[in-house]
Amino acid sequence: MKTVLIVTDFSAASFNASKYGVELASVLGAQIVLFYAYKIPLIVPGSLMEIDSKEFKNAAEDRLLKEVLSLRKSDFQPIEIIAYEGDPAPSIVSYSKKYKDCLIVCGMKGSSNLLKQVFGTTAISLIKWSKVPVLVIPEFSMYSTIRNVALAYDGTFSAEDAITKWVIEIGEKSHAQFFIVTILKKVLNEVSELSYYSEKLNQDLKSLHPIYEFPRSSNIEKGLDQFIKEFKIDLLCINPHHHSLLERLFIKSETQQMIFHTHTPLLILPEVNTV
């Protein structure tokens, strides 16, 4: 059975992502796990205060249980809770390996134009190190029926069946229109456009009846943003070979405005290990 592993830190952004994750898991018929990683504060030398690790864990589980009561769609909806001591990103990546088919859901924090503040260091680390797909939910993106899904494609694609199954599952269960979009920096003729067409990718995703689109833009990021707005894309999937694009969008461009600001959820597919 597929598992949606929802990451929380009890912030408003993570609670919004948790609501999105629960709704999506309900559509997919997936198991839900609500995960909180914590670190016990260091005791100040000479302090009379002692921190009981068991009590700390119990308190964390109590907070998770309260969040579950606010999240679940019915009194009978099962949501597993995990309070795990450790650094957030390594703990999440490690725990996700316990499940055969796992999707991590996390929130995008803040509204500043400084991208590291917007994206959150935990989300960045998850995207860089996770071996399973990561679904990033912008702080103000509320769940609604997924009608249009796009895969950003650069002419190459390398993903294992277990990874593409999530794309297919979401597309099929939501009955979404599926686009494979390639931003071209210059005007090309029809023959040149067809060189970007992947018969293998089309076969892998044939149940989604994908439509190939080739918007023109001198700037890939702006071209994607325009495409998302024009086609009302509800979910953007990032191909493993687009990780350099992802870094330009969310990690390295600290002084520019974030293009995908607070709107479109991103499904990040991990790089396949070919070693």
C-alpha cells in the first residue's frame, strides 16, 4: 500500500501542507503518517532544570494527536503518528525508507522574497537527499480537485517505476489532464519540436494520455510560470534532470523574486541512482 508521509513542525505552513496531504491521501486511498522530528534542548551547565526525554516525546505525541483531530476527515480515518528524536531532514529521509512506496509531503514557509526563508532549509534538504518523491505545498495553496498536471521535461527523463507510479496514480485517481511541457528558448519548426517527443516517456505515462506542449520563452523559469497560469496547472512535476532548474528557482536565486510564489504545489522526483 502506498504511504503519504506528512511532515509537520506545527507551524501554520506545515498544518496547511498536512491538510493537503490528508486530502490527497484520501483520493489515492493511501496510508497516512504524520511525522514530527524533534531535538531535545541542551541543558545549560549549572542549570537545575532536567529534561526527561520520555516526557518530551510524550508531549510531542500529544501535540500530534491534537493535530490529527483537526486533520482527519472522519472519526474513523486512521492516521499514524510518529515523534522521532533527531535532526528533521535526515530523520525524515531515513524513516521514509521504511515504506515500500512513500511520498513525503512538506510545507513551504514564509512570504519573504529571500528564497531560503521561503522554501525552508528542511524542504531544501529533503529535495536534495530524499530517494522518494517530495511534494512541496506552498503556504497559501489550499487543496482543491487536481484537474491539470504538468511535467517539466527537457528531452531526457530517468525515473524508476516506483517513482513514476506516483505521477500516474495522482493523474489517474484525480482524472487530471496531463501535460508534458518543454520550454523552448527559440522558435523551432515542427520537426525540431518532435525531437523532444519521447516515445518511451509517452509509453510509461500512456494511461494519462499526455499532451506535449512547447511554449517559447528566453527564460525557462518565466516560461514555466506563464504556462502554469495559462493552463491553470494544479500540480507541477519536476523531472530529475531539472534539479539544476530547481536550484535556480528556490535555492541559489536569493536576490530575485520567487517565480512560483505561494501558489503551485511541486512534486519533486528524485534523481535515479545509476551507479
